[in-house]
Amino acid sequence: MEPWMIVVILGAAAIVYALMLPKRQVDKSSSDKEKMVQEVEATLEQYMYDIERENEELVELIGQMKQETASRQLAQQEQLTEMRQRLLQLEQQNLQYEGRLSSVELGSQQAASVLLAQFQEGAAAQQPRVEQEVLMQAEADSVAQTLEPSIRERYPDLFELHAQGKSVDGIAKLIGMQRGEVQLILQLSKQEGSL
């Protein structure tokens, strides 16, 4: 082989090697870019999946809230209807009671006027009789007082023992009476003395 051929072969090998080198680096950088693009795409796909899942959860939550709100509104409307019915019943009862009250008031006014008229007629007719009865009762009381002996006169031994300071039990034993009778007689004498 000749030297120039060796040089040509070496030059050709160097050129081929030089052409291959940038291609490898280009291949490396393009594969890195592809990997990065794939990673970004995978990240974006995961992000989109998470957003879609959250959106679905929100839609379900909103649907549940709508159902709960609708059921609450329905329950409140039923309560409102029931309250209105109760109010109407109470108003009807109130009207009935007012009617009864007015009829009772009217009846009581009429009865009172009738009673007042009867009383005035009867009072005018009975006034002399009442005065006469009061006078007769007063005379009967004074006569009864003069005829009936006083309690002290009927039970002199009891009052003598009481004046000596004997106890109620002691007086009851000495006279032969019950304790309650002795107390009653002493109380009656006090009342008779105050009259």
C-alpha cells in the first residue's frame, strides 16, 4: 500500500468518524428531549386525570347538595302547610270562642238586669221586714243573755282551779272531764269575756 492511500483511508475514516460523532450527540439530545417531552406529557396527563376526577367529585357533591336542598325545601313546605292549617283551625276556634263569649256576655247582661230589677223590687218590699227582723234578733239575743247563765257560773270549780294556776291536765283529772273539754270551756269563757 502506498502512503497516500493510507492517508486517504485515514482521512476517510476521520471524516466518517466526525460525521458519526455529531449524529450520536444529536441522537442523545433528541432522545433526552423525547424523554423530557414524554415526562411532561405524562405529568400533564396525570394532572388532567386528577382535575377530571376532582371535577367529577365536585359534580357529585353539588348533586348531593341539590338533593339535600330539595328535600329540605320539601320538608319546610310541608311544615309551612301544616302550620297554615293549624293557624286556620286556631282562628276558627277563636271565632267560635268569641261568639260564645259574646253570647254569654249578652246572656249574663240580660240575667244581671233581670236580677237587678228583681232585687230592687224585692228590696223595696222587704226593707221594713229586714229592719223588723234585725230588731227582733237583737231583743232575742239580749233576753237569751239574761236568761242563760254564763260559762263561769256553770263551771265554778273549773275556773277556781284555773285561777289557782293548775294545769289543764290537772284540772281535767280533778273534775273528771276530758282535757279537750277543759280547753274548750276556757276558750269559750275568753270569748264570752270579750263580747
